[in-house]
Amino acid sequence: MFSDKTVENLKSASFIRAMFEEGNKLRKQYGEENVYDFSLGNPDVEPPLAVKEAIKSISLSQEKGMHKYMSNGGYDSTKKAVAKMISHEYEMDIPFTNICMVTGAAAGLNVVLKSLLNDNEQVIVFSPYFAEYLFYIRHANGIPVIVSTEKDTFNIDLTQFENAITSQTKAVIINSPNNPTGVIYKKEVLEKMAAIIAEKEKEFNSHIFVISDEPYTKIVFGKVKIPVLFQIFKKIISINSYSKSLALPGERIGYITVSPLIPDDQLLMAAILFNNRTLGFVNAPALQQRIVELCINESIDPKIYEERRDVLYNHLISLGFECLKPEGAFYLFMNSPVPDEMEFVKKAQEYNILVVPGRGFGLSGYVRLTFCISMDIIKRSLPAFTQLAKSYF
Ligand code: PLP
């Protein structure tokens, strides 16, 4: 009776929803403060003060026309501010006409996929992955092709990547720092990827685009540096978001950047602007664009997350759990101590600990924990993890 495709998608989207419902049940039963919910990536960090001040001053402005429709790509002044900043970051002159302001990375991904894909073209996604990618690709009538990463390091397996490329491959999505693993891809690996793409494009006489999903680029720990992707890939489109970097996920603001090295880049921009409108986003919110412009150099302090990572990671490792230390983002992808991670997820619930099964990200045998929750909850959860560990080690 309803859309078969959506009903089918709903079934595979059930893991995080199930955790959410379980969380609500436990909170009702034991009280908010006694449930250690590591399942949802909804940051508890507040936006920088400058953002709140910008909201106040913009919303009280008497200037006329502040709330009108605008060009679908957003205000020129906002795009110019963004272009100046990223030209520096990407070490390349990015014209403001290659930027489209969007309502967050989720919208940006949908708009870009819709602009690139013909029916049944393939998009490579590395597992474990942000589960929504599969739905976005299917919305654009594409076919997701899942490629495994290297065991336990979650680095890109170049052989598997090369073998997965076909004449129908149109794009590959990369996400670094990564949700759910916290991995940051190394420059050497990305350069090899670029070489493989160039070879395959020649072999198939095709175009393969790199879609870089970048909501976590401001959350990087220690001395680690993110390689400059625009210097490595020629046909690259990046999608940035202020959901995490300014802690504004509910406000929905981000931007798409199309590399000026893409042949016919302005036709692609026209397609992006068209799809931004016709997918129903129309344009990114006026207020949020002005905030971005006023707060162009602002960011949350990644140290907040680094401290939380250290407390959680060190405790889990000391108990005998195995896990790669995340270099960025705010997730830990931990090995389940038993092969079936669903069994572990249920056991953890007995101690009011909520984690998401790895199969929700396309990789069984692991669980994901987010440390974007408060340090207070993290610290109070530690004895519960100690008790949980006693069942296994
Ligand atoms: N991509 C990844 C990897 C994410 O983790 C998220 C949100 O958690 C998004 C995209 C969507 O972010 P936004 O809030 O900017 O739409």
C-alpha cells in the first residue's frame, strides 16, 4: 500500500531506533541519571558564546528583507566568507560560485548524489559506515557497493577497493574522521586511492567522483592532521556541516564545495542548486547562514571530546576490552567480547549501558559507543562497565 522501497529501508534502519526505544524504557524505569546512553551522536556540548551572541544580534536586526527567499545556493556574502576560509584550508583557490549552502551534511549528501547519479550507477561505501548513506544512495536511484576496511584498523583496503570498481561506479564516499570508527585516513593511502581511481577511469572511460563527508573535521585529537583531500583527488566534492563543529545539529546548516578542477564544474553547480531546491530544501536557513558568516573562525574546542575519549577509552582498555583509539570524531568502535554483538548489547543493558550493535553500521562483532555525552555520565558509567567486564574477563 505504501512505498515498498521505504518499507524495506525501514527494516534495515531498525537498530538505532531500537536502541532509542530501549533507552526511553530504561530511563522511565531507572531515572534519567542512572542510564548510560552511549547510543546517540547528539552532542551535549553547547555552541560557542559567539554563536549565541550572533543569533541574538541577527534576530533583533531591523534590516529589511532578512527573512526572504534567496538564491538556492545561499547568500553570496556567506559563500564568500566560506570560500575564503576553505581556500586556505584546501590550499587551492575555491571560487564562491563553487559553494552551495545546505541544511546540514545529510541534505548535502542527498543533493550531491542526486546531481551525480544516473539510475543504477554504483556508489562505493566503506564498512563500517554511517548507515544513512545506503538510504541516500537509494533515494538517488543508485546502488550502494559495500567494501570492507582492514580488520581492526578500519583502514581502506586498497585491493578490495580496486576490485570493487566497475564500469558502473560513479562515486565513492569517504568519511574521515570516521563515524563509527574515529579513524583518520592517511595521506599515503588516499594518494594510492587516487591513483587507482585514475587507472580505472582510463580502463572504463568513466568519471568517478570522490564525495568527502566531513562533519567531524574540527574534532581531531592530539597532533594528528587531516590530509588535504582537494590536493589529492581531482574530482572531489566535499560536504561540511556545522552540526558538530559549532554544536548546532538541530539548526541544520552546512555547505557543499565542488572542486574547480572538475570538468564542467559550473554545470554540476547548477545541478546542485536545482536539486537543493527541488528536493525541497529550497535554500539553507537565512538566520543560520548569517551566523556562519559572523562566526566563520569559531569552533567548539576538540579538547572537550579528547578528555572524554581518554577517560572512556582508558577505562575500557584497563578492563580488557579491545578497541582502536579514535583519532577524531566522537565514537569508539569496540570489539564485542563475544562473537555475536547482539548478545553483548543485551548484557550491557542489564547494567543500564546502551551501545549500538556494529551490524547497524554494516559490521557485526563490534559495538559503537559515542562520547559526545557529558563527562559526568561517562564517569558515573565506569563502575557499570567494570561490572559488565566481569562477565567476560
Ligand atoms: N555524515 C556523518 C558521518 C554523520 O555522522 C552525520 C551525523 O551524525 C551526518 C553525515 C549528518 O550530519 P548533519 O547533521 O550535518 O546532517
